[in-house]
Amino acid sequence: MVGLKRLWIAVFALAVTLTLARSTDGQTSSSVVSHRIDGRVHVGNSPGTNMRVRLLKQDEMRPITETFSRSRGEFEFTGILEGEYLVETFETPELEATTTTVSVRPLLKGRPEVFRVEIEIPLKVRPGNMPPGVIMADVDLHVPKQALKHYRDGMTAMEVGNSERGIGEFQHAIQIYPEYYAARLELGRELRLRERFKEAEETLRPLEQIAPKRAEARIEYAIVLLKLQRHEGAATALRGALKLGETNWAAHFYLGWALLETHADDAEHHFQRALELDEREAARAHLALARLADAKGLRQLAIKHLEAYLALLPNASDVEAVRKLAERLRQ
């Protein structure tokens, strides 16, 4: 029994560490095939040249990356994982903001594919005649050019692995424009990944006021609060994220971790819901559910959850410990 308890402690400590250390952007895994989005922007019969275009993960309304259209209106996003995305263009004095859905679902698994999107940007009309499908952007509408330059330089630095320069560029962007949502989100995430949690908390805290309709800011902030052992505050932030969209797997997933030690039944519900919404992304919820099942004496259910985790993430760094635990439970 003592040996089994030690295995549980080892597995769960590692699971918590890996869960809270992970990047929520989901775009950096080298073991998963990535794809490309090719697009073109049109304004009437003319190409939309030098238009700012941003890619977001649809279920979380989270910015992934952004670029500018070229001379014929073309743009591209590379290194994109399978999933549902939004492509945003921004409001200008003459043009409306738009949001276009892109479903990155390859026909052949394991092979990279190119997904194409055509974006028609309408000229501004009177509010009473707003055409369907045109969605007003709610953040970063008036970013000064100098702040935008620092942000773009920061994103470029991050793409080549220069974290310190990226952090510095994001900080410069925020100094120029303190309400810069995208810069604060990227800076907060990178500070968290560098284990600079207090700085990350200070960076992310204003986002609830800056972008009250964006769930990702609340989720990222909650992860930092979990690292700071502020579980109640994390749970509050995550409940706020769920009010913005109940189908957000990440909000359910991290809320489960926030509630696990104090409200086990509620935590179980949120872990289950996270798995229903995206089992692969929320795979470590199986480890939490296995622990909860074993605590209730439901050993076969615990084994089932451990096996499900191993099947989903066979190359994860904790699989050996999980296998040992499953074997011990079978005895």
C-alpha cells in the first residue's frame, strides 16, 4: 500500500508540473504534423494590400500569430495544428473588421496540407445596414504604429527562439500602449513559461478589463495563479471564462485542477467535460480522474483512465511512471 501511495504521489506531482508548465497555444509540438493556411484579401475588385491579418484559435478566441497581406492581398500562416481557427482583419476608417472561420482538418492523417481562404472586406456602411457575417473586433483597434512594430519584432524573436528579446519587445509595446491585449497575452505567457510568475501575474491582471469578452486572457491568468498557489482566484477567473463560452475545453480542464483538492465532485465534472470537448488536449484530465476513482475504491475505472492517457500520449515524459502505476493497480 505504501508503494502504491508513493507511485500516486510521483505520478500526480509530475502531472501537475507538466499541466501547469505547458503552453496553451498548442502550436509547438514537434510530434504532430503541422499545416499551412494560405489566404487572400479582397476589397471589392481590388487586392487588400498591407492589411493586418490575425489568426486565432476559435474555441478560446486566443491569438496565435499575425501578419500583413502582400501586394496582391496574399498572406499565409505556417506551422498550424489541426483544429478550428478564425482569421481576423481589423477595422480602419474606410473598412469594416471581419472574422472568417477556417477549419484545419486534413483529409489524410499524418500529412501536411494547405488550407485556403478568401476574405472579402466590405467598405463601411451605416450601422443600420451592417451586412451579416461582419464582426466588429473588440481589442487592439487603435494600436500605435510604434507599439505594433515592437509587437511584430517580439513575435519574430519568439519564432526563432530568442525569448529574452521577445520579452523586451513586448514590454516596449506595452509601455507605448498599456492596453495592448495581444502584447500582454504573449508577454504573460512567456514570463510564465520562464517561471517568472509574479511578473506574469502583473502583466496579465489588467486583461479582464481590457478584453472582457476574451476567455483566453482569463485562462492564462488562472494558470499563473495556480502556479502561485492562489487556487480560489484561479477558480474565479476560470468560471468567468466559462461564462463567455461553456464549450472551452481549457477552462474546464484548469478549473478541474483548481478545485481538485477542495471540491472533488465539481473537479470531476469539469475534467469529464474537458475530455468530452477535446480529449487529446485535455488528456491529463484522465490522470486526475484516475486518482479520484481510486480514492473511491473504483480501481478498474482508475485503470481505464490511466490506459486512456497512455493511448492518447504514448510519448509523453511521464508515461513510464503512469505504466508502473497502472500495473500496480492491476495487482
